[in-house]
Amino acid sequence: MGDGLHAAGRRSLVDVAIEQLREQLGAGVWPVGSRIPTEHELAERLQVGRNTVREAIRVLVHAGMLVSRQGEGTFVRSTSDPAAVLRGVQRSGVRDVLEVRAALEAEAARLAALRHTPEDIARMRDALAREAEVMASHPERTGREATVEHDLEFHTAVVDAAHNPALAEVYRYFGASVRESMRASFGDHEMPEVNLTTHRALVDAIESGDPDQAEAACRELLAGPTAAVEQLLAAIAARK
């Protein structure tokens, strides 16, 4: 057959059907926006039951690769599997995570300087206040992990202040790895403590309405953790 589909074997028919449909989508056999063959056609090509095809399509709809439209059929929404992308991000190292985080947040800070509302600023300052309270109540080093959630809340507030839904969704999608990276960082005694001064400076820069100043403040905030990670990686490499 021209589109490369072939009969599914006996092993986990639904999984095999999903795998083959995902391969066809990834190869661009059915472009974004196009309608895929009907359940009946796919069942014949895969030599499986229509229920198997229906379940495979349901999984790919849930994954965001397909979209079903009542009375019209099933259409291609994306040729890449977002779950696969997320797995790749989660396997990335701390340096990789921080570099992507810096790129996302620097642009978010620029946009936030131009688009923020008073509520956005209040949300950032509130997150910092809670973070400061936790740090004061846990002065020992092991207590720093307790600040991770509040710190992530602060950075998410910065991104949300950009008022760019696409950017916010990408950051949230990436958020799990950011969180794990931050936990790994704060759990290491060689990592610098959270610097509330640089965080407050970022809020002030955003509130000033100067996008260049906001970007610079954001990069300054992330410079400490990034430099510490580089030192740790160099030390690990030297021991090998």
C-alpha cells in the first residue's frame, strides 16, 4: 500500500495500530489539517477490528495528534507526539533545562514589561513573600527544597504576565522538568541559595515597563544557578 500501513501482528493490537498510525503521521503521509482514512479503511489496511482502530484513534486524539469532528471525520492536528517531546525534555540534563528555561523566561520578561497588569505584579510579589517566609523558617540548608514550589510559582507568574497563551502553555508543558531541575539544584549543597534580591529586581524591572531592563534582570537572576551547574559539571568531568 502506498501509505506504508501493513497488517498488525498479534502482539497488543491497539499498541501496534497506535505505533503505525503515529509513524504515518510523523512521516507526513497525512499533512496537518487533512482528514485521515475512515475507521473502516484503516481497519482493512491494518487487518484489525474497527474497535481496535477506534481505540488507537482515541489515544492519538488524547495525545493531541488527531482531532475528531462530529459528522466530518478525524483530522491531523500535529505530526509530532507531544508526549514524546516531553519525555525527551525530562531526560535532558540540568544544563539543558536551565538553558531552555533562560530562553523562555528572558522573552517572557520582555513581554511582561510591556503587557503586565497590577495584578500580575502583585502575584509575583506575593510569591516572593511566601518564599521569603519559608526561607526564614528553614534557615538550615536542607530546608531550601521547601522553597521550590514558591519559586516555580514566581517564575510562572512572570511568564503569565507576558499574556501570551502559547508561551504560557509551552512553559507549563516544560514546567515538570524545570521543577525537577530546581529540586536537584536546591538539594545540592554546592548550589547557591535562592537570591531574593535578584528576584525582586526582576519584578521592579518588569514594573518599570522597560523590556531591555527586564530581560537583563531575568538573565542576571538565572546567571547564578547556571554558573553553579557549570562548575558542578566540570568537577564531575574532572573526576572521571
